[in-house]
Amino acid sequence: MAAEIRTFTCLTDNFGYLIHDPATKATASIDAPEAAPIIKALEREGWTLTDILITHHHGDHVGGVAELKQKFNCRVVAPHDKTTKIANVDLRVANGDVVKVGTLLGRVLETPGHTLDHISYVFDNGIAPYVSYATAFAPQVGLDVSGSPFRPTTGEQKEIGIKYQMPQVPLLLTAAVFDITQDNVLRTDPSNMAFQAATGQVESKGVELEAKLALKQGFDLTAAYTHLNVVINQGNPDTTGNELSGIPRNSFAAFGKYTFQSGVPVEGLGLGLGVRYIGTNFGNDQNTFQNAATTLFDAVIDYDLGKLDRRMLGATMRLNATNLFDTQYQTCQSGYCYSGARRQVIGTLSYRW
């Protein structure tokens, strides 16, 4: 019997989700932004909460856990990373674990990005849709023509996407569309060209596609493509309506890594190679000339020292090289041009406990 799903608003700018198993009457809430809307949705359907499946630790995703736990004595499932200090947790899960909600089976996928501890629960057909809304602000340094500090930039992000875990194949596919608006962006003050004013607005619309393949034999491959259109909605007369300079409309990156497995003398040694394509983009906000497309290569070599001696478990040596072939290129932004980063090699020794 198919699962039943209900969505509803929480915290005025967030969404709540209930997933219900008709066969057993088990019901799970995906996160718990606040208790009242979840209780109201349960009462409307005549359901009883049995589980809370937490995706990450942010307050707008766990704010209602304590009240719901007390009211329903439900099970709370959370990411395995205990450093995030999520309260009232009954079960911690990691990538590949399976969570049961009645007869429904949800596979756990680690999907870091929004936060490092973020996980997704994929039920039945492997499809996990999501909706995200966020606001932000950041202080700006400097004074305007009147001697007043610049107002902080503010931003609003709306994103909708879908993740698909292919059955029988360790391949995760992700697609997302997003719209980000940033206000109070610095621009030249039209009343005094020697000063700036925090009155600009920039809007970014785009599509992101990503594929992750993780084979048990030690080979991992990630590929990602982004199409981005960043427009100056409010600028100076010669820039309003133009594309923001220095932002490629199309970019692509792929990175593959192989880690030698047990049974070979170099067990624990990892070798990786990647490629980055940076598409054409305008060199100034007046959009009068363009930067040429560039392709760069990166590489990594790392070694798990715990494979050499168990007393060094958690220690790793790593050597990273960016722009491996030392490609020389020039890029311009806001009319100012500079040389692209040359080859850089960085060695690190890290330890995790």
C-alpha cells in the first residue's frame, strides 16, 4: 500500500511534511520546525505521530521536537553526528542505514551541503523531493556620501529540487532550480560618483544537476553542472538589466577518486583527478566584453595512516594540487582584470577523533 504524504506551512516561511503508512497507521514527521502546525495536521487527518525523522540540527527543523516527544512519546531519529547536540534522540543513523515507519522503508543518504550533518530519507521508489526557503543578511564595511554606515545586504533564497537514488545501483542524482535575490548591494552613488550607495539589487536564477557514484570497490565519482543567470535588477543607468560580471553562465566540474582496498600493499592510498570548466562571462557590468572560457585540472593524493599502523587511526596525509597543469588565463570583473590563480600544491596532515 502506497504511503500518504501531507504538507503544510510552519514558522511562516517553512514547510512541514507528514508521511503515513495506511497499513499500520504509523506516521512520521520529517523534521519538526514547531509543534502546533504538526499537531493540527495530525488532528485533521486523524493520525497519531510515531516518529520524527530529523534531517539536520538547525533550530527551524528541531524546534518542536521536545513538545511532540512529550505529547506522543514518539521515536526521534537523527543524524549520527553527536556534536550537533540534538535533544531527545532515540536513534542515530548514517549513510546506508534503513529506517522503518510501519511497513515503509526509508534509506538514509548523507547529503552534506546545507550543513555537514544533513541527511535525507528516501522511501519506496528512491525519489526524495524537497523545498527550501531561506533568508540572510551580512554587514557591509564602509560609509556612504552622508557618512552613514552602509546598510547590511539582505537575501532571500527559494529552491525546489529532487534527489533520486537508483535501485540496485549506488548512484545518487540530484536536480534543483533556485531563485536568489540580494538587496542593498553596493553600487556607484548616482549623485556622487566618488562614493558608493547600498541601494542595488541582484537576482540569481539557475539550475543545478549533480550525479554521485560510489562503488564499493573504492571508486567515487562526482559530476555537477550549473546554469546560472545573474541579473542586476537595480544598478546604475548603464548596468541595470545587465548580467553581473565575473559570473559564468555555464560551469561543469567532475572529480573521480580511487582508494586502494584491502589485499594490496598500498591499501589506504587514494588517487584523485578532477576537471573544472568555467564558461564565458562578462568582464564588466556594462557587458561590453567577455572573459573566455577556461578548463582547469585538479588532483589529490591522500593516505590513511591508520592502514600503516592502527595506533594512527584517524590520521591522514593529503596533497592537493589545483590548476595542475599551470594553465595561464586572465579574468575580469567589474572592469578590473587580473591573472587567474596559478598552480598551487598544498600538503596537510590531519587527525580526526
